[in-house]
Amino acid sequence: MDRIVVDKELNLLSSEDYVFVGRKSNVFRKYREKAGMYVGKVAEIPENSDYFGKKVLVDSISPHAIFICGMRGSGKSYTLGVIAEEIALKNDAVGVIVIDPMGIFWSMKQKNKVESEKFTLEEWGLTPQGIKSVKVFIPKGQTKEAPEETWDKIFTIRPSELTVEDWCLTFDVDRFDVMGILLDRTIECLKNGYVTKKGKFVEGKAKDYSVEDMIHVIENEKSILSHEKGFKSATRRALIARLKGAKNWGIFDEKGTELKDLSKRSQISVIDISFLEDNVRALVVGTLARNILNTRKIVSRQEASGVLSSMIGGIPVTWLLIDEAHILVPGGGRKTAASDALLEYVRQGRQPGCSIVLATQQPSAVDSRILSQTDILFCHKLVYGDDINAVVRRMPSEMPRMFKNREFIQNLPIGMAIIGDKQEETSRSFLVAIRPRISQHEGRERQPIFEIDPDVMKENVKNIICEKYKKENKDALEKIVEMVNEDYNLNFRLEDILQELREEKRIEDKEEIMAGIETKKQAIEEFTEIVEIPKEKEIKPKVEPKLKELNFRKALVIYGDVDREKIYEIANKNRKKRLFKEGEKLDTCHKLYYPIFRVLFDYFPEKGDYVNLSCLIDGLTGEILRKNKKIGRTRGLRDLIPLKEDEMNFMIYLIKRENVTQIEIKNEMKLNTNKIKSLLSSTMQKGLVKIDKKGKFEEIKPLGDYKILWNPKDKKINFDYVVEEEFLDVDTIIRETITENEISKALKIWGKAKIWKIERLYYPYWIVYYSGEKPRVEVFDGVYGQKDEYTKNMIRHRI
Ligand SMILES: Nc1ncnc2c1ncn2[C@@H]1O[C@H](COP(=O)(O)OP(=O)(O)O)[C@@H](O)[C@H]1O
Ligand SMILES: [Mg+2]
């Protein structure tokens, strides 16, 4: 084992030969090391203690949300397997369900046969052993394809377990599209009974309906077929085609696998979803997670009141282990049929005893709301900056400076991880060497599917890189090249590709892209030498923790990584300096949260399909947020919000058209002279329009300087941002002044946009006070760190 010295104190809940992660001290007092999962050994030498080499035990008595991340091949699935083994060996009171998207966990039944690991196992004092309690479930439709020795039981779900939203997300249709509505109606008919076009009444089935039954309703139900109130035949056909396709997923059955067969004491149920498409995988996991949570909520209530009937039909405390989780719960506002269910599972699962272990190679691509619930985190080797940042941000206990260094995480050896938890007894995160597996880890590598011609492939890669070169940073480009290399077993290097592109004059030599990251790093390093950062304590007045807690509110916040350290750096750079006199001093910085509405809407363009879009609206001005290089706002939209519909249309026309005569308005807007007169007089009264005399003609134009984005699909509106839930000090929140009604009016500028959800978010800003001859205040954006005059003007008197 490597010996890494970490010059920072480490204190853990520990005994003579082990340390604990995730165990509460009262549980420890009562149970000592019972049901502690032996995942590995402390692999660092801390400054103060003799922890090195001690066993690391992870608690399995309290419920946990454990997160394992690392690049491909770093040992995530292996660690997940160690956890499964440990529960099987140490805790027979819980049920374990492993979601296996790679089809690798069936081999847990066999003992570890890897030659090279035999010796290590011996060193660790472990004996190879198969886990007999493993049962592998595969979807009903895959029994022919999967080799017999790799599975035990069939897995199915009842169509009745799916909500309309589940169907819609899996079919990728909008919930409020006609097809969504037809689905809703179909399910309702099946539940409550319905009348066929021939007048026959068919009784409702509470749970046991099949996909076939659903199709039957669409083909025969009276009101669905009705000419006036029914659905078009194209819609019906389209839905039937999808339902028929769904039958081929091979997962449906009227009876469905009972949850109590999946979550069973002393059984490790592996659900092999490797045969399914991503959307169907999400559906399977979503329904399962929902089911476990709901069942456990009922059972735990009964357990608490001592009702024994819950033992029958109920399920035990359950651990859900999910590999490759980013596919199921992606971030960036993308939603799958697993998103809501898993989010609820992690948020509400503790109390009813639902634990979860998620593994992913791309922590930055996982829904941050799920990540934020993590209480134990394993971080294996990672290479990309945004992934590393995501982990550094989320580590539940403090990370020593040394670990935060990108290169440190980039160079973690396979099977080594930084581990951290939320327990008070744990002073910081530390290094753990994961133990070898006692059962067989299959870890099947994906084989290249085709024999490919490297030259052809290279040309493809060059095309992609050429296209992305301007838009993406080096990390992102590296990622592309690495993905290709791994998937096709090739050996390209980004530098070579770029060189060739340069030689072919396909890209300009934009060194700054490559250098950007370096200079940034340098800047930070330089800064740390010259500027003293006031300690948190010195800035914040001390408040009794209890009192303070009362003043906190849970809120959705747009994530920004401008932390206190960074803002001091930025604020310092913005200090006014003087040649001979003393310059300005930086007084204090504090954070404020600016109200922003996130509006989710469906847009029906004149041409083309409808799309599901979102935008952010300033909660004080009603202007739409836009992003070019920095965040800005539309201009003048707030003037249009109070207008009546015809006035608004008139204004929109004038803004788009500029300088028109009455005659042109008459022809182009198809309005009569009286109507134009009345519109002109009302908008002029409101100070929105003016008339310029140009010789014989009168030119009509908007008075203000409007900057409005006319296409709701514009990239400047649909930019990326991460939203996470946080507890905010109420005193730092600025209250919005725009109402929901005003928001829906603002969106009228886009014509056919139908709002289906409005959420309140908060945007972080740093308020910086400078003292000196003339004290001043500046406002900096908490996401991009840029000076923001607009916001400064808006909140001037609010701070
Ligand atoms: N703790 C460990 N001890 C020994 N070998 C390991 C360990 N972790 C991973 N490995 C090796 O690395 C390989 C890849 O690990 P795996 O967990 O499958 O990667 P991934 O992170 O992609 O899920 C395994 O097949 C195994 O050979
Ligand atoms: Mg894996």
C-alpha cells in the first residue's frame, strides 16, 4: 500500500484496529463494530495519529446515501461490489437490490478467481468466497439471449405501476401533448371501467391490466373514438404504435414481480438491465424506487407502532445499489422516468429506512439535487476539471488542501479513494485503499463492435474537434478524444489532432484556449501569496446557532463557484489604487440572493414541431435573463407587460419593424384607421411610442431602446446553469416584486408559448464594500465573478 503523508490532523470514530465512517456515536456505543462494512484500510499517514493501515468500516445500520465516483476503470463498480459483499456478510436484516446496467454482478456468486488478486487477498487476510445469496433477475423478454448461467429469475413490472408521466418520459412525448392526454384517458378508463363503441360496458381493473388492454381501450372506447370529443386517428395510431413497441421491451406483465421477492432479508437481488435502452432502464429503476419508498413508508409506520402484520407482504429496510447512475439521473434539467422517483427516494428515504449507493463516472453530469443528499462519498481517480469540482463541492467532510489539488485526484491509483462522511466525529476526508473482492468481479470491458479503420476514425475525430474547438475548453476536447480511444481501442492524442488541424489550416492557432486554464491556476496561486483572506469568523457576527437556524429557508439556488476566497481575489483586483497615497481598502464582502423565476413552457413555432423550453425571468424587473459572455437582461420587456393584448402586439410589431408609416401599419397589420389611431393614442399616452415627421410622412417608432430576444429557442436564453437546494439565511434573500401573472404576460411576446411551471430560484451576488476616501459598493455576479452594474442599480437601496 502506498504511504501518503497528509499534513493535517485526522480524527475519526475509532478503536484499536478500525475506524468508522458514517456511524453515529450512539449507534457505536450500542453496537460497536456490528454491521460495519469492511471496505478497506486507511491508506494515508495523518499528521497526528496512527490510523494508517486500520480497517475502514462503513456503517450499515443507519440509512445512508452513498456516492461513488471515478473515471472508467478507476474501481467504482468494484467498490460497489465490495459494499454488496459486505452487506451480505455483515447485515442479514436488510434487503439489497443492485441495479446492474453492465451485466457484471451475476459473477458475485462465484469466488474471486483472478490469479493476481489471490495473493492480495491473502495479504489482506481474506478468503475467496462466492456470495450464495445473490439472485439475478433479468427482464422477461431477455431469457433467450442471456446465457442461462448468468441469471436466476425473471423480472417484470405491471403496466399499472406506471404513471402517465412515466409513460410520457419513456416515450419522450410531452405530458400535455394530445398523446399524453390520450394516455391519461386510457389509464383512467382501465381503472374505472368504460363503454365500447358497441355500447358494451367493460369493468375496471385496478391493477392487473396489460399493455394489450391499453391498446384495446384506444381502439374501442366510445368517447376516445367520438368525432366531436375524441382523438384524431393519427394520434391513436401513433400511441398504439408506441405501446406495441413497449411490449417488445420485454418488461411488462399483468402480474409483475412482487417487491417482496426483490427486497428480501439476506438476499442480494441483482437486476440486470444491461439489455434495455436507457429510457426503459430509467423507467424500471424509477418504478422500483418509488415502490420501495412507498412500501417502506407504510411498513415503517407499522413497525413503529408494533404491528406485526407488516412482516407479511412488507419489505425489510432496503439498500438500493445503482451503477452508472448518471444515465438514470442526469443533471442539466434533463429528466428521465427515474429522476423524480430517485430524488424522492434520497430525500425521504432516511426515515423509512431506504438507503442508496450510486456509482458514476461523471459526477458533474448527475442531477445535483441528488448529489447534495450524499452523506458518504467515495472519490476514485477523476480526470476532468468539472467532475473534480463537483466532488470537491460535495464532499461531506472537509478536504485537506492537498486532496483538492486537481493533480492529486487525477493521480489516485486504481482501488484507492478519498472518503468523507457527515458525522461530527469525522474531522476530515481521508484516503482509503479498497479491499480486494472475495467474489468474482466480472468487469467485462466493452469490446469494440466493429473492426474500424483508424484513418477513417481519425478523420471523424478531427471533424468533431474542429467543430468544437472554438466552443469548448481543453478538458472537453480531451474528453472527446478519450471517449473515442476507449470505445474503439485507439490511441489518439489531442495534441496531435490539433497539430494536424493547424497544419491543414482548419483551425486558427488559438493558444489562449489551451493556456486559459493554466493562467487561471497561476492567478489563483499568485493571489494566495499576496492577499490575506479575513477568516470567516471575523466577518460574520456571531449568532447563537439555535437562533440562526430559525432564520434559514430552503431555497433553490443557481450554483456559482465564486466562493469567499474567490471573491476576495476578484474584489482585490478591482480595488482602486493610487500612486502615492494609500489606495482603497477592501472592507467586507457578503452574499445576497436575487430572485429569479424559472419558467418552463411549451412553445409552438409557426413552422416545425413544438418544443419544451425554459427561461429565467428577473424577479424584480420582469426582464428575461440572457447570456452571452456574461449574464444580462432583455431591455424594455417590463414596459410591455402591463399592456393589453392588442397594444402589446402593436408594440411588438413596431419594435421589430422600426420606422413605419400609418399606411404601412394599415397594410401589414391589417388594421383599420380607427383602430390604429386608438392604439397610437393609448401607447403614446403611456410614453411608449413617438411620431417623427419626415417631410410628407410621419414615421412611427418606439420611444425606448428595446432589446428583446424574439426567438425563445435562442441559445442566449437557453443557457446552462446548475440549480441546487440550499438553506439560505432569510436576511440575504431579496424579495421578488413580479407576480406570476406578470410572467405569463411577459411570455406573450413569443406568441404561442404555454407555461406549465414557474419556479422561484435565487441568483447569488456578492456585495463588496470598499473603504477609502470615497467609500463605495460594487456588485459581483456569484456565478461568473463579473461586475454587474445592472444588479447594482436594482438592489442599491435594498442593501
Ligand atoms: N480495490 C481494487 N483492488 C484491486 N483491483 C481493483 C480494485 N478496484 C478496481 N480494480 C481493478 O480495476 C478494474 C476496473 O475496475 P471497475 O470497478 O470495473 O471500474 P469502473 O470504475 O469502470 O467501474 C477491475 O476489473 C479490477 O481489476
Ligand atoms: Mg463500472
